[in-house]
Amino acid sequence: MRKTLPLLALTAALAIPASAVDINTDLYNLGPATAYDVAIVLEGFEQIDSTYDGWWPYFANYHFRTFTKSYSGFNTVLHWENPYDETQTPPVPTAIPPGTTIHVGYSTVDNTSKIIDMYWTDKNGGRILGGGIAVVGGHIDQAGVTFSNTLSGQISISNIRYALVPTAVELADLTVRNAELMATLQPLPGPGGVTLDRGQSFRVNFPQPVPAGWAAIVVYDTNGGTATGGTANGGNGAARSVTFVQDTPK
């Protein structure tokens, strides 16, 4: 288990290599539908080392009690289901109405992992029509990060920030509610935002390379745009997200 780093006291002597690429996202339901679950589809057969299911201390009232990894054709489907309000005694099942924020994430050893779909699901675990969620994967190397739009619609990326840290942050702590981490993030040089059509990529370099053994954390906002090339994912505009990507480049 990796320890949460003391962000205000970084020293090279504490460097501990991370063993995985961590991807966590805060999702704000823009509606119009009430959701109950959320799914991410990854290209190919992906090894998932761990997941974050919306648990304490950040999103205690939205804890997903069921997580499944399955395969659809040659792709991997990650599905978080059965959210409970853990602040109630006893805990009670809950929904994800418009205006609600949830948080899910996962770790994988594959830095080339490609997100090809993300969407809200209903009570029965089925896709909500028009419930596609805009999400962009960030692939980190020692010099910077590359964002690629691998969904079926246009996606806007903005507010790109980063931190270089000697000790990887716990998967559960990659969230906007981690005030210590958020205070440490610095803006990445470059345009304030960019809009990517399907298949487009965008590159941003760090002001200095990631030191050997250190982790890089990149945080950015995404919003969906007009669907292009069909509506296979029901559009991308059903959520606003803040995504965290963490890796220790080799």
C-alpha cells in the first residue's frame, strides 16, 4: 500500500517508485437523467490492479458496493454499481440525480491504456440514452503528457495542472477534496484549453523532466461537445469531470 505523501515536505530521499498508472475522476452529473451506476470501457484486455469506489473520507455518501470487470468483445468494461449513502444509519441505497458528484478510479500497469467509452447506467445496469460522459486519457512520460480523444465526439480540455512528487499519492486521495494535493498543483504552460475532435491528440511538456523514481500527477477538466462520427456513445455531454492521472515514468 502506497502512503499518502506529505505534500509540503518533498525530498528526493523519499522517492519510492509507483507500480501502476492511477486514473481517478470526479464526475458531476449534468443530467437530464438520474443515474444509478457508471461504466468505463477500455480498449483490449486490461489488467486492473485496484479500484476506488467512492469511499471514505471524500465521497462517503456515494460508496459503490459492487464493482465488476467484464469483457465486451475484445474490450474491458469496468462497472461501478449499487451506490449507497453511507452517512445514514443503517446505510441506504441511493441514486445519482443531476447536480450530484461521484468519484471512481482504477489502477493499471498499462500506460498505453485507452478509454474508448464512459457512460451512466440505470437501475438495471443498462446504458442511459444520452448518458455518454466526456473523458480523455492522459499518457505521462518523463517530459510531459499527451491527451488523446478516443471517444466518438468532441471533447474540451481545460485547467491543466500538475505536480511532481517523490512519493506516489494513494489512489483514493487523487480527488478535488484532497485540499493538500490541490494546493500543490501548478498550471502547465501552454494554452488555457483545447478542444479535440475524435482521434486528435494534444501534447504539453513539463517545465522540467520528471526526476527518476518520482511520480507525476496531471489534473484537468473535461466537458463534452457536439457528437461527431455517429452517436455510438450517446453523446459526451452528460457529465463534467475533473480527471487525475498519476504515473512514475521509466
